[in-house]
Amino acid sequence: MKVFAYRPTNAFIGKFDIDRLDAIAAGVEQFAQAHQLDPYSYFACSGRIWTLVPGTNGLELQEGRERPVEPIKRRSGWTEFLRVLGIISILVGLLGLFLLVISIFMSSNDNQSNQAGFILLIVGTVGAVQSFLFAFLVDVFTDTRWFIKKIADERSRGD
């Protein structure tokens, strides 16, 4: 019987012959002497698949197709960006408040200064609330994705 060997990326490595299916382990050992095998390389023969998985004694052959577990980051870079944007918005709002307070105490009748201060105060406040709200939502959705992935991994392993 022909056994076909593949990398985890599904790239073809090569093939070898075995007499019966229970001789797959010996065939893989002999094939590994001539070829470099990576963890999660897999072998197909007669509609069945075996995978090399990391074990206690190096790579071990396991029946079925196993894929490496890709970790999902629990925090997103977008959260940090939105928080920085929120801090910048707070500074813009404080600048607007400063301009508004100065124009009031200086008793100037300069409407442009009053309007600019008021606009900066509103834009800064609304921008800060929006940025911090979106940062919170990104955190919630990232945590949700992380927990769903964790649940799916545990169910697939049968834990």
C-alpha cells in the first residue's frame, strides 16, 4: 500500500510503501531517516490519516488529522490605539475648557474665542467618550472570541 506524506501546510513530502496498515509506524520511522518531518506532518493511506504530534518522547504518531493550536491574543492593539485617542481627545477638551474659562474671565467680547473654546470642549468630550466606549467594546469582543475559542478547543479534545 502507498502512504503519502504531507507537511502541515499540505505540501507533499513524498511517499513510501507498507505491507499492511499496522506497519505504518515502522514505515514512518524509516521514511523519517531520509526526510525531514515537522510536527503535525501527516500521512494518508487507504482513506485513513495519521499525524506526527509532539509528545513526551519527541514526535509521536497519532491516528487522525491534528492541527497545531493557534493561540488567540486576548488583547487587541486597537484597544491601546483607541485609549490613546481618548486621552488626546481629553486634552483637546481641556484646551477648549481653558480657552472658554480665559475668555469668560477676561470679559472679552470675542465671540470667536468663545466659540472655539466651546467647540473644542464639545469635540474633546464627545471624542473621549466615543474612543473609550469603542475601546471597551473591542475588549469585550476580543474576550468573547478568546473564550469561544477556548471552549471549542476543550470540546474538540473531549475534556
